Amino acid sequence: MPWVRRRDYGLSAVAGPDAVELHTNVALQGHDMKTTAEFTVREGETVPFTLSYHRSHKMPHFVPDRLESLNRAVSWWKEWSKRCAFRNGNKAWDEAVQRSLITLKLLTYRPTGGIVAAPTTSLPESIGGQRNWDYRYCWIRDSTLTLYALLNAGYREEAEAWRQWLLRAAAGHPHQLHIMYGISGERWLPESEIPWLSGYEGSKPVRVGNAASAQSQLDVYGELIDALHAARHAELIPSDDAWRFQKVLLEHVERIWREPDHGIWEVRGPPRIFTHSRLMCWVAFDRAVKSCEDFGLHGPVDRWRAIREEIHRDICENGFDTSRNAFVQHYGGTALDAALLLIPQIGFLPAGDPRVIGTVKAIEDELLHDGFVLRYSTEKVNDGVGGREGAFLACSFWLVDAYVMQGRLDRAEELFERLLSLRNDLGLLAEEYDPALKRQVGNFPQGFSHIGLINSAFNLTRADGPAQQRAEGTPSRYSADLHHPARTI
């Protein structure tokens, strides 16, 4: 509980190293550990409230002219938004993409380029449940899809800053690669619970830090290498160090790709051989081979081709259930996983392959809840947590992308429109949606959901959208000035 003091300008609150100042001309009353105010705003009037943060050992900083400061901020955002390369002619889609890009920018820590998954912790995935996590960190897993969203939208400066953050954060020996970092690259993110907080709508525990940061998740190696490959094709600032780093990563992946891990969904149960993790190990070697072929970079390309083929064969033999005609979540199991919707998008198999068609059909049959996609069935998968969760919005956008790649454009547009309808009045999306309660759940706003929205919008309106670019492993130099063939819906 902070120490709150009344000031002639409003209120001051101090808690350890942090302090905030509330500056307002409105009379404030303190009651029962709360501050309240009652006032009337007449037509044409403005009543400003300014909340500013500072380190508690430093003097507070006040905005001298709040209206002027607000106008400058609005002008800056309008100019920034004009750079958006998404122009569909559908006002609702244009505004949705622009709002998602603004959200992504606001999740970015400008001094480092790091992009947090969400600005909140412990907003529950199920109201009253225990699936409450701290998302105020940067996930390596988000790297490739984030780059595609920024680059396709024309924000090269932000994409370059994100790539540079990735290289700095991941620097070091490959076995020390974490799956997430702090906004400045911090690696020590221990998880603890705060028992004296009741939680959002009684959802306990409230957690600070994230124990998943210490998990083994093999997919992050493929995500990182895929992101660096995309950056190279997009002609971001070249780096010989980045290629040397990739080769060291590949040596490590060659040693560990057969090992079990905790997977993309960071299960807190026993490690398993997750099909998606193995797919991303395949991506690591596929992009390495393509980097040599496309750019003349040097490396043991014949060995990488052989490993790529070995992993491909292994996945098709052990990750595919012939009785279900679908890829499954982990070897030896029968449960489905919405992450496998990405199979055609990463270029592992074409969208028209019968095994991909079967996997999409199985996910439609078993993981759709009121038309939105669950990550997996919590009733069939022991993820070590317990309880249920909502539909995962990023996975629902991946289903949009799968429909597009299969030529099912009507279904893709229908689902995309339904997803847009879930946004709140500010155009924001959480991590998940609870169809039973008809409300968003999970940390908010969620960058991964907005990244999915941006990429799906481009996939629906361009024949060479991000999904196709990634599948081919040859993304172009994205720019609003370049011609991109339109898709007819």
C-alpha cells in the first residue's frame, strides 16, 4: 500500500523506489483508503487529470501546459499512423489494423526496442481460476510474426529495433538461451505469488515473474533463426555477427533437437516431444539452408540439408496420427494442438497436403468453441495447472490464415469479422475470449492477438501476404511504395 499525501496540486503517492503524482484542480476527498471526487463537466469544458511517474528519490516532473502536451502527442500519433501500409478500402479493417499497430507500438520500450507481450500480470484466463500469469516480458517466440507484422505495415525502424533487441537479449552460449527476457534483456525473472492481493474478480494467485522463463522450449531456436532470416531478406541492417551467431545456434540445435521440452504453451507438467517444437527445429535448418542458397553465406549446408530431411521424416512418422488423419500435439499422444495450424505457414507442408487438410478439419471438429479456437483441450492434456481457459485469439487468427492458404476465403473473412467484433470500444484484444461469459479474458491488451490481427488482415487482402511469404522463406522488402498483388474476396 503506497504512502499517499495530499498536495496543493492534488495527490502524491510513494511506495519504495516508485512514486506517482496526480495533478488536478478538482477537489479530492479521501475515504476508506480511497480517493474520490465529484464534479460536473459542462459543454465545452475540459477537466484535466494528469498522472506522472518518477523515481521516489527524485523530484517530480510536471507538465507545464497539459493541453499543449496532449495536442503534441495526438499530432505525433497521427503522423506515425500515416506510415501504415495497410490500405484496404474497408474502413473497419483499416481502423482495426491501425489500432493494432498503435497497440504494438505502445507495448514497445523505445530505449531498447523490446516489445512486451502485455502490460499486465495475472488477469485470469478463466474468471476465478488459477491460470494467471505475468506477461510483462518479451517472448522470443513472438519474434518472427512480430517482424512480419511490422515490415508488411511499413514500420522498418521498429522492426530493426526489435531485431537488434533480439540479438542483444539472446547473446551468449546457445544453451543459455531463454524463452523470454525483460524489456532491457534481463534474464532473471523468478516467479513469486502475492498472497495478500485478492486477484482480479477473486482470481488467485497474483503472480510476479514467470517460472516458464527457465523452461526448455526448443521452438524458440527456430523462431529466432526464422526472424533473422526474414530480417535479412527485408534488407534490414546487415550483420556478419548475426550469421556467426546463427551457426553457433544451429550446432546446439543439432545436439538437442531429439530431446523433450515444455513446448510452445509452456506446460508445467512433464516434458514431452511436442510436434510443434520439432517443427520449429526443422525451420531452424530450413532457414539456414535458404540463407546459404539465397545470400551465398557460408556454412555446412549439406549437413544442414540432411538434418532438415531427418527431422521432416521424423515428424511425419511420429507426429502424425494416421487413424485421425491429423498431426497431434506430442509424440505418442492423440490430443490436438492449434499451434499445428502453422504447418503450411512455416513451409513444412503445402496447405493442400491431405495431412494438413486433415489437421485443420480435426481442429475445427474438436478445438472450436462457439466458433473460436482453443489452444488444446485442457480435459485431454495434462498441462500441470488445472482448470479451464478461454479460446486463444492468436490461434483463431491462425485458423483464418490456414483458411486463406487453402483458398477458403469466405470462411476466412467470416472468422476474421467475428474476431474483430470481440474488440472493446478502443479496438483492443486480450489474450483469450470466454464464449460462455461473452467477455475477453487473460492479460490485456495482448500483443500476440494484435499481431495475429495485423498479419491475417494482410493475408486476406494480398496474394503475397505474410503467411505466403513465410511459407516460401523469402519475404520481400516490404514497403507501402511497392506493388503487392491484391486478393479478391
